[in-house]
Amino acid sequence: MEEGLRSFYQALADHVRDDETRQLFQRLSGFEELHQEKLISLYRSLTKESPTREKFEGGLDGEFAEGGVSVRELLERYADRIETTVGALDLALSIEAQALDLYLRFADKAVSDEIRRVVFGIADEEKIHLRHLGKMLGRKI
């Protein structure tokens, strides 16, 4: 799902006309890559295996974002909403809120302190993403 969210942000960056918002979406896309690296690192730590990123992903193509919806479907479903900068930011905020909720639920069910620490760390980063998006939305309204 992190790859799906990275792809989603890149699609938004390619779509919006506002340079400041485009740069934010590009940064968020990069942060999603960092989340992927943290999760791969956690997997390696827990399993003592060292798979390549491709092997770890097991052929997944990053088609799905938070909520299990395909990125393509998400963009199609909200095509009218992302026509404006404010709409695109609003949609990104709702997706980030889902991501935060997901990580908090994962942390609650974590079976080790190491997993809990990593997952709470990513949840904290999702909160930062929400703040950036909220500030940008406030400026654009």
C-alpha cells in the first residue's frame, strides 16, 4: 500500500497545476518510499532474511493504496475532485487519515516492541504528512 500511495502522490503531482502543491505531492511520494524501506528493514530484522526489495514485494505492482482501492480507481472515482488544487489536497488528506488509522491499528496489534516502535514511528510520520497537507490546504482556500 505504501507503493500505491507513492504512485497516487506522483499521479497528483503530475496532475496539479500549482507548483507549490506539486512539490508537496512529490515530497510526500518520496516519504512513502522511505516508509517502504522502514518496513523492509523491519522484515529483515524479524526474519534475519535479506531479500531484495523486488523479492520482498513478491511481484506486487503497487496498484493499491490505503483502503485496498486501486490507485487507478481512486483517481477515476475522484477525477472531478482532483481538478482543483483544493480538491486534490482534500483527497490527499482523507487518504493520509486512513493511513494513520491503519498504522495505529497495526501498532495496537503488534506482537513485539520492535514492530510497535516502527509502526508507531510511521504513524507519527503520517501525522506530519497530515500537518503539511492541512497547512497547504489552508493557504490554498
